[in-house]
Amino acid sequence: VQLVESGGGLVQAGGSRRLSCAASGITFSLYSMGWYRQAPGKQRDLVATISRSGDSTNYADSVKGRWTISRDNAKNTMYLQMNSLKPEDTAVYYCNAHFTFGTTDYWGQGTQVTVSS
């Protein structure tokens, strides 16, 4: 099983970035997916989740209205469109796959997003 995040990098405050998470080794449509982030010295926090079909999403209050989570089950890929980025969004962003019918979770290796002021 592999979850590979991409799209991280350095961006100025107010800018946008799109993260991708490409999954392999799993039946993608059987997993709800999510993005989490971890800033230095802090715990890993939930950013957004999306249901198996993509018709249900959930966001942390800190990103609601600014970011959009989506998925393409035909491409086994999840996305996070991040707009109006703030310096406090700086963190390593992790992709998570949660097996809907059990307790199995998989994680990606993370991608760094740095927002400069």
C-alpha cells in the first residue's frame, strides 16, 4: 500500500496550492480519505475528510471556506485545494486512508507546506 502526497512547497500568504494524494495497493473507493497536518512541536490535526463517494466532506474550522477536499476514484487520487493561505497553515500535510468497514488506516509520508508572510 502506498499513499504518495505531492504539491507541497513554499507559497506566499494569500496564495493557493493544491495537494494531491495518489493511492495504490488499495481499493480506493472502499476508503474514506482525509488530510491531516502537523506543525513543528504540535500534534497531528485533522484538516478535512471526504467520504468514499465524495458526496460528504468535513473540514476543520480553521480551513472551512478556504479549502476544498475532493477525490477522483477513477484515478485513485485525493486532492486538497488550499486558497487564501496563511502563515499558520505551515505544516507537514499527511494523507490518510481509512477502511470504511474496519479499523485499517494508512498514511502517506507527508508533504511540507510553508507559507511565508
